[in-house]
Amino acid sequence: MVELYHASDPATAHLLCGMLRAEGIDAVVRGEHLHAARGGLPVLYPSVWIFDDDALEAARAILQRFVQQQRAAPPPQGSRWDCAGCGEVHEPQFTECWRCGKPRGPYR
């Protein structure tokens, strides 16, 4: 098991984890439950781990693509939105549900 990425928040960690899984790389988010209790401690950010050490090179390529997409993302538009799949409420900057993975759809 290899740690691939420290995310700034659980939603970002789950987005990357979902990308890895979609490419066939078994991944998991660890430490997300500690994020709310971190109190400014940098060691308590959620992280993404992959299970297969041999997939590290492919995972790093996906990570690089993920970081580029995050930098190029359009600024948040609209208001909070409810996921059509599970009903979870999200801030406007999120493009898919962190809970069930359903895409947001068109901006309102």
C-alpha cells in the first residue's frame, strides 16, 4: 500500500480516489474522519492510498491529470445543489457528489 496524495478536504480526496478506481486502480481515502477535528494540524488531512505498489506510475499519471483539471476548473457558479442520486447538499464548486459519485449536471 502506497500513499499517493494529501488532499485539502475529503471531497477532493474522494474525487481523486474515484478517478483512480475508474482506471482500474484500487484506492482508498484514509483520515477523512479526522479532517473536521484537525484544528490546524497539517498531519490530519485526508489522503489517498493505492493498494498495488506496481500501479504507482499509472496512479501518478492520473494524479497529474487530476491536479491539472483542478487548476483549470471554472470558478464556482450558482448556489448549493442537491444530489439527484442521494440528496446530499453540496457547495457550488463541486461537480459531483462526494457521497455517491453522481455528476452535478448543468449549472443552475
